Amino acid sequence: MKGKVVIITGASSGIGKETARALAHAGATVVIAARRAEPLRQLAATHPGLVPIPADVTDDTAVTRLIETTVEKFGRLDILINNAGLGMRALVEKTKPEDARQVMDINFFGVLRCTQAALPIMRRQGAGQIVNIASVLAVIATPRNSIYCASKFALLAFSDALRLEVRSAGIDVITILPGYTDTPFFDNLVRYDGSARMSPFAGQRPEHVAQVILRACRRRRRQVSLTFLGILGGWAKRLVPGFVDWSLRRSV
Ligand SMILES: NC(=O)c1ccc[n+]([C@@H]2O[C@H](COP(=O)([O-])OP(=O)(O)OC[C@H]3O[C@@H](n4cnc5c(N)ncnc54)[C@H](OP(=O)(O)O)[C@@H]3O)[C@@H](O)[C@H]2O)c1
């Protein structure tokens, strides 16, 4: 990672924050982006390799500025980590279309915006890595998570297609599918009723997810799934979908 220039969205909190820290410690220059400037400033104060540029991934102009400023300052862009995300827990019948649109705008169109802005630079360089943070809910859909799952299923399909389009330009597309992780994600998600958390147990640490992301970049992995339950759920969905439906129905 030494000398690499990285942009990470959603770096003010959780997985993004820990990944930014880990990358900076590994010697990268990391542009940290999110909407809130103050947590970015505080994070940047912990390591000289962290450079804050506040940006909302739903804003075309802000995304263009983020990418252009990075290239102006550091001359290149080696890795883009599309991590910014928002959860939503609601029954389909109760889902307000404007909330669904907001989740899709951050989780899917935000990735599209950032990727489209970064690709010309990576093509010019003849190298680059785009890392998309999806979820185990990109392969298994659970009740009360329809919109969130739809956004992550879409992101997985987008990543698979993009990988085929850019491989010959020397650009890797890496998809990370984290399982349940202890971050403020569950305090922030859109929900009208019911519990925010799907499980009473503690999730994996965001520091662990960060190390997996770094390893995936170093080894140029295609896709990495995390947590035993997440991996098991993905396989079970393929092999015994009826049984998975039966067990998930009980959690509505
Ligand atoms: N936690 C889990 O169990 C889990 C599991 C699987 C996948 N994931 C995925 O992992 C990623 C990170 O989630 P997390 O758990 O670290 O959650 P988190 O702590 O809530 O972090 C979400 C980050 O996204 C940023 N963000 C939200 N809307 C944004 C926007 N419009 N523009 C720019 N930044 C925006 C937030 O910063 P600001 O509010 O400052 O903008 C924050 O930094 C997400 O894509 C999530 O779907 C999480």
C-alpha cells in the first residue's frame, strides 16, 4: 500500500473509518470522504496520511470535485473504495418511496457516480482498483430489508458486469460482502418501527473488515464474503432455498 493514493467514501464512521486508518498505517495516502466534515477532521488529525474532503455521494458536483481534487493534489488515483451506505428496515407495505429512493441513491447510484468519475483516470493510468462494499445481504434477502437488499443485489450485479468491462484496462473490481459488523450503521438506518438490529449478539469488529479489505486489494481478489453465518447463508440459499425461506419467515 506504500505510496498508493486511495479514496474512501463513508470514512467518517464504522468500516470506512477503520479501513482509512489501516490504509494510512500501511503507507497509503487516503482521501477520506463523507458528508460530515467534523468527524473527518478529527480522523485526519490522527495520521498525516489521511486527507479529509467532505463529499456527499448523492451530489454529482461534489463527487466530481472529490475525484478532481484528489488527482490535482496527488497526481493519481490507485484505489477507490465505495463504502458509503445507509440501511433500511421496513416492511414493503410500509416503505415510503422517498426513503427507498434515498437508500438506492446512496448505496447504488452513489457507487455509480464515484466509479464513473474515477474510471477515466484509472484508464489513463492503465491500472487501478475499485472496491465495492456490498453485504452478505447482496446474496440472501431477509424480511424487513427489501430495499437495502435490493440496493446491495444491484451493487453486486453492477460490480460483476463492470469487472468484465474494465479488466483489459488493468482495473480490478473487488466486491466485499461483510456480515453483521458492530458500527453505528444500526443507529443510522431508516426504520419506522421494530428493532434496528437483526441479532442480539455482537457483530464482527470493523477493524477486522478493514484488514480483509486491505488483503483483498493486495491479493487482487474478485469477491470476499465475511462472517461464518453470512457465508453459510449464501450457500444454503443456493442449495436449500426452501429451508432458508422457512427459517427467515420466522423473523418477520
Ligand atoms: N455494519 C454492518 O453490519 C454492515 C454489514 C454489511 C455491509 N455493510 C456496509 O458497509 C458500509 C459501511 O457501513 P458501516 O457499517 O460502517 O456504517 P456507518 O458506521 O453508518 O457508516 C456509514 C458511512 O457512510 C457515510 N454516508 C452515508 N450517507 C452518505 C452520503 N450520502 N455521502 C457520503 N457518505 C455517506 C456516513 O458518513 P456521513 O453521515 O458523515 O455522511 C458514514 O461514514 C455500508 O455500505 C454498509 O451497507 C455494513
